[in-house]
Amino acid sequence: MRQVLVTGGGSGIGRDVARDFLARGDEVTIAGRRLDALEETSGGKMRCLSVDITDEDSVKSMFDRPYDVVVANAGAGHGMLVKDMPTQLFTDTLAVNLTGVFMTFREALADMPAGGRLIAMASIASLKGGGGLAAYSAAKHGVLGLVRSVAIEVAKSGITCNAVCPGFVDTEMAAGAVKNVMKRMEIDQGSAEKMLVANNPMRRMINVEEVTAAVRFLASPEASMINGHDLVVSGGEI
């Protein structure tokens, strides 16, 4: 039985990933800010930890045991044009989406066993920019650089480090992005949704289960020679 940690496990992608590992017989710990959401995800079957991913001591508190698989999924995004963006919003976005991943991986590597898996939830924003996405895209570009560097450092120990890069996934975060576009462009919900998936050749949002499948593969024995990779789930957008 593997020990698995999923940050941001109380909703969206993290919730589905955690439940998938549990269903396959792993012992799962989920971490996040909202204990009620974590407990709902758990259904009494996972260990739940209230954690602020931007706080170093809080991150360290997750690692009272070694994990075989660590999925750094916690993140947040706020759409805003650079000309309107306060510095604090930019630095806060980096803290959640990049520094939090760095601290999670650093602590995990202290006692991760050979054959361990580090998986970061990145984004197609790791691979391209976008109007109103400067802070989020900068953070996610950083995640991909971190993953590629960590992959080189851990390769000889049999550990792998990879990223999953989804496009717009049908989650609460995507719903927030739709609202931001509606407000910024002064358009209705249907038009905003069409704009967000316009670059996806399949013209739809990605199902959360499709992202979970990518995480499952990277955590599998069959993926032992995949290291420093960005696995894109975008319907051909990237």
C-alpha cells in the first residue's frame, strides 16, 4: 500500500485525484485550507490536514511520514491585466502556485523512498501566455522550470518529477474564470465559456477524470522512465 499526499484535495482536480488513489488501494492524505471540504472529500476514509500551502511551517507539518506519491495540486488564479495589477496580487499568486510547490517537493524529498513520484499540477499556462493571466502564467511557467530541474536532481535515486498541464477543466476554478471574463468583457456566460475553449480544437472544457487519468499514469510503475515531462491534457490546444 502506497502512502499518497494530495494538496488542494478538498475540491476540483485534487478531490478526484485523491478519490482515485483511494479506490486503487492507496492510503491517502489530503491537505488544504478548508477542513470541511477535505472531510467531505474523505468520507472518513482519508487523513485530512488543514494546511496553508504558502506557510513554511504549515507545509512542513504535512510530512510526519514519508510519501510514495506527492501530488502538488493546490493553486489559485485571478484574472487581471498587468496595468491594473497590484504587486501584492502578483506575489500572492506566485506564493500559492509556485513557492507552495517548491516547499512541498523540498519537504517530500527529505525521506521519499526510491521509486517515489512527485507530480505538479501545472497548466497550459505553463507553456503559453494569455491576456489577463500574467501572474498565473508566470507562476505556472515557474512550476515547469522547477519540475524539470528537480527531475535531474532526483533521477539517480529512482524518483521521478513530472507535471500535468491541463487546459480549462470543468471545476470551480474554471467557473471563476468564466465569471471574470463575463465581467471584463461584459458578455453573457455562454459567450464567456465559448471564448475560454475557443483555442481547444475539441471546443469543450476538459473533464476532471481526464486529468486524473494523467496523474494516475505518471504515478504508475509503467511511467518509471518518464521524468521532467509536461503531460499536456488540452485536446490539442498545445
